[in-house]
Amino acid sequence: MRPQVVAHRGASHEIAEHTLSAYLEALDAGAGGLECDVRLTADGHLVCVHDRNLRRTSGNPGLVSTMDLAELNELDFSTWKNPWSDLDDEAPDRDEELDGVLTLRKLLETVADYDRRVEVAIETKHPTRFGGLVEKRLVEMLRDFGWETAGSPVRVMSFSFTALQRVERLAPDVQTVQLVDKPSLWPMLRRAVGPRTIMGPGIEMLRDHPRVVDSMVRTGRTLHVWTVNTEDDLDLCLKLGVRAVITDRPAYLLDLLDRRGEVEEEPPG
């Protein structure tokens, strides 16, 4: 069974995460899905940024939640990945559309216009000063695209059980993924999470706590696993019947699957 290969923040092993350039690279490689993290700006825009602050990816110490989109548009979100590019005379000139801050709307427009079906796994980050407004704005945007219905190419992920409950209330047909990084949470989640919800354990849980993961599988849970970057980790996912592997290296995993002759299947759900 061939899992869906989902590009974690785009092709983020090679290109700066959450930039349009990283996502276009993943699409060109043939990724079946794209993963992104979203946060709200001070003026209410959903942007694809992982960290609460911007120091790591833009060199700016500010917080996403206290800055307007116009301020974020002034920042360079790409140079940190290749800090010596200014010394390369053959490096292309900076393209602000490709390496600047990426709004979720722009990412979804890119997916909607692509020439094949591509799914998007959107992680809402918590805790945040905006609380449930993040999910409210997200569902409003999905409605703009007509993607709040069954069969939508979008699924919503979170480590926050409460956040996913909000999504289920606002858009009950949208697929949800309960992310989990601590095995001690499984007994509670097993009782609380609805039967349609996909479980999203980290690859470390598959390696270090196989009994917990086996329990998820025995209860009939679909598994989407992050972050799968090596051949050994892919082998482990294949052994367990994981339906989606979230990876920084989509081209590499797709090549491994192609060489193994893994058969394509319907999108996971």
C-alpha cells in the first residue's frame, strides 16, 4: 500500500520552509499533499509560519501575532536557509513572491489552480493569543473555496484536541487529524477522539513506543506520521500501513516508493 507523500512545510530540506518556492518544488516533485502551519497576524490574516516569533526564519525578533501582514511582507523568509547566497554571483535575484511570507489564501489558490488534485494538511498552532479565532478564520476561508464539504482536499491538524473540536463544530465534514507526540496521551485520546479522526503520531513514537502505535492500529485508526525523512523510517511506516507520510524530502521519498514499485492508491481518509 503506497502512502500519500505530504511535503512538510514544502520541500523544506532543500528550500526555506513555508515559502511558495518550497511548495512549488514539492508540487514539481509529485507530492500528493502539502503541509503547513498557520498563525493569525495582528490584522487577521492567516499566514504560513511555524514559530511564534520570527527570529529563526526572518531574523526579526517580532511575534507573528503582533505584526500586520504589511510588516511581514517587508521581511525575507528565505536567506536564513542559504546565508551565503549574497556571495554567489550566479545566484538568481530575490523573488519576493517566492521567498516572502506566504498567506494561506495564496497557498490554497496555488493548489486550486494546479493541474491535478493536491491535498493540504493545515496545522493550527496553539496556544495563541487569538484562541478559537484561528479555527473560525480558517473555516471561513475554506468556505470561500467551497472546501468545507465532504471530499474537500483540505484536512485540519492540531495537537490541541479543543481546536479540532471547534473545527468539527464549524465544519463537521472537514477531515481532522489529532497530532500526538506523547505516548501518555493515547489512553485519554482513545476515549475522547471521534472515530473519523485520523491519528498523527510523530515518527519517534513509532520507533520508541511500538505498543502504543499498535494499539492505535488495532482500534482501526488511520495513521498520518510526521516527520519521515529516512528510508528506515519509511520502511517502518510501510510495515504499519501508514496512509500518509509527512516529510521534508518529498522527492526522495517518492523516488524510494517508485523504486520499490509501491502501488498507487486512493487519497487517504
